[in-house]
Amino acid sequence: MELAVYEDEDEFRTPETHPTKRRKKKSVVWEHFTIENVSPGVRRACCNQCKQSFAYSQGTKVAGTSHLKRHIAKGICPGILRIRDKSHVSPASAPAKIVSDAPKRRYRTSAAPYVPFDQDRCRHEMAKMIIMHDYPLDMVEQPGFVSFVQNLQPRFELVSFSAVQGDCIATFLSEKQGVMKFIEGMPGRFCLTVDLWTSSQNLGYLFLTGHFMDHDWKMHRRLLNVVMEPFPESDTALSHAVATCLGDWNLESKLFSITFNQASTQAGLENLRAFLANKNPAILNGQLLIGNCIARTLSAVAKDALVAGQDIVQKVRNSVKYVKTSESREEKFDDLRQQLQVPSDKILVLDDPNHWNTTCEMLIAACELKEVFSCLDTSDPDYKESPSLDVWKQAEILCTHVKPIYEAASILITTGSHTAITFFHEVWKIQADLARAVMSEDPFVADLTRPMLEKIDKYWKDCCLVSAMTVVMDPRFKMKLVEFSFTKIFSEEAPNYVKTVEDGIHELFLEYVSLPLPLTPTYAEDGTSGNTAKTDDSGGPLLTDHGLNDFDVYIMETSGQHMKSELDQYLDENLSPRVPDFDVLGWWKTNKMKYPTLSKMARDILLIPVTTVPSESVFDLTNGEMDWYKCSLRPETVEALVCAKDWLQYGPPQVSNALVKVELSG
């Protein structure tokens, strides 16, 4: 700073001081100011952005440049503020950008931009850092962190555990306001998923995530609450957590369905259904519950198979371990494979028993390379036992029945592919294959597949209504696929299940018809203000739906008995072609004018999630567990840290203010 003062004084020497030579101005402020002669001997500096005038020199007296730097660097200049708002630059970064854009000076001054220190901004950024990276709150009191900060910025006032906890909660509350505005702009209803985490203290943490669809028919998800339940196995834990979430976000009347990952007790399920029927009786009286997350169901099915064949799995694992734990043995194994010309595109890996997909991958790869394993040197004392031909045969049978489960679950980790329609196809094919396998005369096959089939059957009986409704909303299948697949799944009971789906879809449609929604095809999309006056090209008033509501009611009363409903019209039309990469949501978006009420129902049905767990946990054999550190914090703090981390990854919410113009066709 002393050097800068020296330069400023030198560059402002008047002509009287240097009558023959004036040094070139070197200060960065002259990129933003222009010198103006006000009167003889009096000059002022004019800001190029806001045109504000500042003292510069009067006679031999020089004002210096400190006040000019403050005007630019601290964001006081109105012109710079306008530029910052247009480019969405934060107040802290705007001055730095302006200074950094200046030409580099080849003088003794520092090239680093001048950024004013802001204690509050630093604390806010530190709270975000702790939230985003799951750092412990007490890190701010740890000696290493304290020493680092003191050397980095001695002016920073160190904060305590309690202070940074308050900063994190303040960040959470600030982000929550943005999420609330984001949710308020969503049309239609929302679906809820509930994922239960446990802890070493036998406490339960229920993660409640909301799923929404915007005006553009794009799906969104946000973690809404993390509710601590001291007795997670109680009959009221699930309904209490759901009630907390709905009340916290004012969503009681907008809930459409709930998917939870762990089967509740029958009493707990009835409590939740009664609660939903009371809060939102218009939506099938609480029937839209999916008590089995598809990821947890598939993991449970795979676990049953792997447990039934655990002796086989262990023998294969020992052989793989023998090869993979020695570089020389692995090279010898590769040489043997080349000599035997065994084709295989699978990579031999040792599995992690806590993630069943790795066990499945290990078995598949090992079975393809069984000939190579049979040629290994069995005299090596480290090679405990070479699997026999019978073991390899049983391992292949195990792969045959676990591989479809693995492939179905793998869809969940593929972005944009985990729709209820997709899993309707996958699961009913698995169910059909297992039903045939159970009838096998081979006792190993029958014993292996029987518990697998029991879990798949239970999933279908619990979720067939919701799953089938999503298929009905696919114009490529409608009720036809439901009738076909139910015949394969339920045999002689199929007509009863088909009737349940038909009755449910019609009952739901009647409830949507009774809702206060626009009645004509030329309705304004959700979010359009009904009180805004419309004018035509000539400036005259334009007829709106509001002015024709009574006419619509008259049409329905006088001719409704002779007209098909939207639902019946949709079901009676021919199926759409089964083209690759068919976009179901795009089809309904295109046809929302033809089916104004049915499209809204389809939007809510197609939103229903099939899983409660994130993609990285799809293959876990254990439920999520809250770590010891977070369990030591207050429940409110845990919720703030976990939810804010989820929200920060999406950046600032983009609230749509687009209004859809109401037009009347010729």
C-alpha cells in the first residue's frame, strides 16, 4: 500500500513541479475515470460509468486517488452495480472483475486485484463449504484450521462451534425460501418418497423427498425434510414424518402418492392411509401408496438367491481371490486364457459382499472363465480348493436367475430411465421366469427360486394398481398390456386384478373432472393468472374461458350423456407405434389440448417414483445409516446440514414466470 501511495503522489505532480515533463499516469483507476478541466487551475475526475465528478486537483494541491479507488472497488458506483446485475456477478466478485480486466502494469505494484475483506461474506462461504463437503462443525476450532486461517487472512475473526452452527442453519433457512418459491411455481401435484436410515443409537432418520413436474413436463426432485424418529419401528413413525413434511411445506392438498423403502407394520400402513384419506380425500382415499421401493425389492430378491447359494459363491470367491491377490498369478492366469483361447469380455474382479452387484459381476465373469480356473496349479498350498464341475454348473444356474435382477436394477443408475413403465415390463418378465423355474424338477433350481418368487409376487400384489396405471397412460400399451401381462402373472385371478385397474383409473379420472380445472381445450396452462384482461389485435376484449364457463357446464349437462369421456376416447383409440426412445411425457405435452383433463392426470401418474434410494445406493444390501458424528448433533442441525447440501447442488432455483397465452381457435 505504501508503494501505491508513492506512485499516486508522483503521478499527480502538477506542471509547476515538472514544467518540462509529466509522467504517464499508471494507476488502474484511470481505466474508469476521465480528467476534466472545470476552471483555470481546477480539474476534476469524472467516472466513465455513472458520470459522477470527484475532486482531482486545485492549483498545486492534489486530492490523490484513494477515494476514486473506493468508488470503483467497493461497488459504490451505480453504473458498475447495473453492469453487475446484468451479468449476475456477486458484489464481492464485481470489483475484482473490473480490476482484473485492466491492462497488466509493468511496475513495482502488485498485480493482485483489490478485493475488500468482508467478514460476513467469509463466514457465509465457510458455512457453505462445511455443508457441501460434510465437514464437521468443530473444524473451526481445530488448531490446524485456526493456524491456516490466521496465516491466510489475519483480519478474519475466528468463530466458535456454536457460531458456525448458527451460520449453517441461517444458510439452510435462506436456501429453503428459494426452494419454497420453486415449489410454488410447480403445476399439478407432487409425489413423496420416504427413505428410512438407522443409527448405532437405534434412532430412525426419515428422508422425505418431493418429486415435481414443471410446466415443461420436466421432472424435478428436492429433499424436503430429515425427520428424526426415536422409535422408528412404531406404528405412528411413518405417518408422523409425513405429516411433519406436509405441514412444513404447506402441501397437504397437493400430495398424490407416497413410495417408501421399508415395509411398515400393517397398523402403521393403515395409519398412514387414514391420514392421507383425511388430508386429501379426492385422490383415491389414500390408495396410492407404494410400500415397496423397487431398488430394495430387487436387492432383497438378489440377496435371497445369493444366500441360498452362499457355499457356491464362497468357493468361486476363493478362486478369484487366489488369482487377484498376486500379480504373478494374475499374469499366469491371463497366459492360460490366451493359450486356451477362452473368449471373454468380462473383467475378473473380487467382490464386495455388501454390494450385491459386485458379487453378481464376479460370478458372471468367473463362469465364463471356468476352463481357465480348472487349469490352475492345485498343488499350490495357497489354492485351497478348485471348484468342481458341479459347483461351476450350480454357479451358472445362480447367474441365470440373478442376472435379470442385476440388469433390471442397473436401469436405476441410468439417468432418465427409471420410470414406472420401464419397471412394469422388467418385473413382470422376471416374475414369469421365476414362476416357470419354481416348477423345475431340479431341487436346487426350485429351492433357489421359490423365495425369490415370493418377494416378487408380494411386490406385484402391493403395487399392481399404481404400476398398471402408469402403463395405461402410455399410448403404446394402454389397457392391452395390462390385460396381457396380468394373465401371465395372476393366471385365473387376472380378471379381478384387471377390473381393479379399470375401476381405479376411471374413479381417478372422475375425481380430476370434479376438480376446479379449466373445462375447454383452450385453457391457459397452470400458472396463468385468471384475472388478467386479454385483448385481441384490434385492442378489443378477447373472450376467455372465464366468460364461457357457464356455457361449458351447459354443454356437459345437455350432451354429456351422449359423449365419450376423454379417458374412454383415449382408451378406444388405436395404440401408438412402439418406436425406439418413445417420449411418453412429450406425447402428453403435445396432446394436452386434445385431453385437457386427462393430460393433467397423466402428468401426476407418470411422476410417481419407483424407488426411494439414490443411484449410488441401488445395490446396497444394508439400509442407510447415519454416522455417529451427525447423530451427536441436534435433529434440527442434522436436517439443516443434509437438506441444504441437497439444495446447494442445484444452484439458485429458477422460478418460471412464463404465462401461456389463451387463444381461441377459428
